[in-house]
Amino acid sequence: MAIEPPFFEKYKAILQSSANEKEKPSTVEGFEELELPLIDLSHLNLGPLERQECIEKMGQAAIEWGFFQIVNHAVPDELLNRLKQEQIKVFQQPFDKKSENNFLNLSVQSYRWGNPLATSLGNLSWSEALHISLKDISKMDEYNKLRSTIEEYAEKANFLAQRLAEYLAQNLEIKANYFQENCSPSSSSLRMNRYPPCPYPSMMFGIIPHTDTDFLTIVSQDQVGGLQLKRNGRWVSVKPNPKALVVNIGDFYQALSNGVYKSITHRVIANQETERYSAAYFYCPTYETVIESCSKPSLYKKFSFKEYREQIQKDVKATGDKVGLSQFLL
């Protein structure tokens, strides 16, 4: 049975419309490839000067790039490899099984593919994902190896994300225990992504341009490449680093930092020949947490995670896209 989502059937009208055009504008072209700022977390365990320099370097990357990569992060390579192998097993299952409402005993729509609101090649995502709210992991009893691997990874990723968030807070007027008070392991989520080979790599995306909603995202990716971010008004490609995890600032941290740290628009380009895998850990507050700028005058009005989520849903329904923080500007 076929494992691929029925992209051609679902988006037949969009693909035919594009094929009938005499000139097809290229959505994705060649871009400059850059390396993200590299933070060696082992420096946090050296002397006070090295520790402070490491924290400041992290903060500067969050200001200038909104992204950085980390090594010596204490997430074992063996665990990351095991997570990818389990991820591959999930996505290699038949599409009919993956698309069942009770797939892996998870919530409805945990398995996702494409972009149901796509109206053109420019907003069509050629990818599939398994998005798991960590509070749902206990439902995965029949799938012990996958569940145990996710549980083990989530524990490591949550500890890492909290540490990073707290170090970044030291550069701002944010109290030390803010993240302990407002984030719990069960409030975050893990999204496992697969990007199948795409027949139109120059005309559509693996994932369309977006910002992340959370405080921080920790990404484990393979060496295929494809991640791009918008820097100084232009798109640049991120060079994969086999030894590093990628970290990016989300909307909530931009609002919390009063615009000091940047939640940067990013996307994934499609690949014609090679499938790509990545896993993103979204470090989120509880649903009731109120996000308020840490300094005055505030750029953003106070809002809860729930309010932000509801606004996103309204915007997507009205415009087909997430509007994001600009809806909460004062």
C-alpha cells in the first residue's frame, strides 16, 4: 500500500492551473548558504568569564538572528538516532493507516499533511507531520518503543529548553523562575516531520513561511538541508551541522522580551530527489499563561496562550495565514 499522502489528488486543480500557465514564476531559487551562530554549551561549565561570554553570545544571536545552533547540549547522539529511526518507521506506514482518526491512539489530526487551505503553489506544503502534545504520550500504550523513545527525548529536550530560556532571560528583566512557574513538560509538544521528494521543488515549499508560536523551538534535522530563514529582508539557507541542534526564538519570547529577541520567519524548501526528516520540540507555557513584556513601554498588549491560539485560528480562517504578533501590538 502507498505510504505517500495523495498530494496530486488533493491539489489537482492547483497543479493543473500552474501547468497551464505559460510562464511559471519560481517560488524557490538558489540562495546563499550561511552557518548559524554556534554556541558550545560546555563553556557554561567553565569559569565565570567563559560562562558569561557564552550566555552573552546566546543572547546576541537571539537579537541578531533569532536562530542559533548548539553543541555539547547533553542530548545523546544515540537517542537522537533512535528518535529518527522510530520516526521513519511511523512515516513508512501506509497512508490509509496514518490518516486514521485513532492513529497511534493519539488525538484526531495529530497526523497532518499538506496545507488544507492552500490555494496556489506558493502556499502548498509538500510534507507530512506527526504533531504530539506531550500530555497525549500516555495514550500510546500499544506502541511502547515509539512512546518510550519520545518520553526519553521529551525529558531531555524540556530540560535543555528550560535551561536555554533561563540563560536568555539573564540578559533581560525576567525573573529567574519565570519558566519554571509557567511551563510544564506536558504543556509542550513534539512535531516529527517528513518531506517527501517533490516533483516541483522550484515552485513550492516543504513548509510555507511562518514563525513559531512558542518560547523556543529545538530542532534536530538530518543532513539533506532545506531550512531557510529571512535575514535582513532576504532569504538565506541554513547549512546543516551534523553535530548541532538548531534553536530558534518563538513569538512568545519576542513578546516577553519586548521585541529584543526576534521570532524570525522561516520555511523549508522542497527537494526533488531526497526525502528529509526533522523533529521540532516546541517549548510552550500552559494554556492559561499570560505573556507580558518584561520592560516598559510595552510593544505588545498582554495576552494568554489561549487568546493567541484563538486569534491564530481566526486569522487563518479569514486570511489563510497566521498573522501572529502584529495582532497584539499596542
